[in-house]
Amino acid sequence: MKGFVVWAGVVAASVAAAAGYPAGTVLDVTQPPYAVVPNDGQDDAAAIQRAVSENLDRGVALFFPNGVYDLDQ
């Protein structure tokens, strides 16, 4: 995952914008088109990998709200 900043915490994407991050530079993986669902006991690996792959060269930070993300693959 070279070139990525992965956030895990209580900071909401809107707070990141208020903190001075330009619009479009923070991507919440729980929102469409990735719609990763923490704490559901389902494998999140494919959706997370898709988010990483599709945004690798865009210079965005992936935001992971608090929760358990299952990576079974």
C-alpha cells in the first residue's frame, strides 16, 4: 500500500476537511462506491483492495471509521 495514508479513528471526513485537507483528498471507505461495512463479520478485503487500487495514484487518504474490518482473503 505504498503511497497511502490510512486513518483509523474517530475523526470524520468532514472534520478532515475542516482541518484543512482539500476537498476530494479524503475518501471514506464506508461510503459508495466501496461501502465497506465494519463490525459485520463479513470479509472486507476485496472492497478495501479495490479502494486502494483505484486510488493509488490520486493522492487521497483513505479514512476508516472506528470498527473491526475483516480481512479474510
